[in-house]
Amino acid sequence: MKAETIEKAITDLVSVYGGAVRTAREGSRTLARLAEVELPPGCRPATTPMLLVLDTAAEKPVAFLQPGQLLSNGCAPRSTSTQIVGGESWMQFSFNIPWAEEASIIRFIAAARQRFAQND
């Protein structure tokens, strides 16, 4: 990701989520923590914190949710792993979220959220 893209993403996140966005630097990575993201109906819990890792050495952002998230069918999503990022445990899922450098980070979040509308 380009540095300008990361800067724009942070600006867009703050514009949409306001004070619910916390950012930190970890080497070449920018960590953006959203206090609460609404998930599709039936997911438990219905909202969750989300962490976005924005890295100039990566092609696209990486999205993480708090561990323990359940799909609307009550099952845990498949193909997940727990990672320590920024000193906290986060759930990473192997779901190819589409990304184009010129796309909005808000659209990326919507695609990540959509993963939980699936029942597998």
C-alpha cells in the first residue's frame, strides 16, 4: 500500500467512525482499531471491535476481529486463526477481501463484515 493511501484511509475512518478510531504505529505498519463495527443480523455478538493493519510493505489491508465471533447460524467461522497484533489477541480469517489501491477503506470494511453473513 502506498503511504498516501494509508493516510487517506485513516482520514476516512475518522470521518466515518469519529473518536471510535485509535491508531498506532508498529514498524512500517499502521494499526487502526475501530471500537465497534456492526455485523450482519444474527451474528453474535452483533458488534465487535475491528483492527485494520495498513502496511506500506503489503498489497492490501488486513482485517482482524476479536476472537469468539459467531456466524448467524451459531457456529464459529471456518478457516480462522488467532494472532497477536499490537499486544492483543485478534481473529484473522482466510477470506480474500477484494481491494484496489484507489478503493475506499470503508468499502473494504463492508466486504470484511460481509464474510460473517455467510454460514460457513
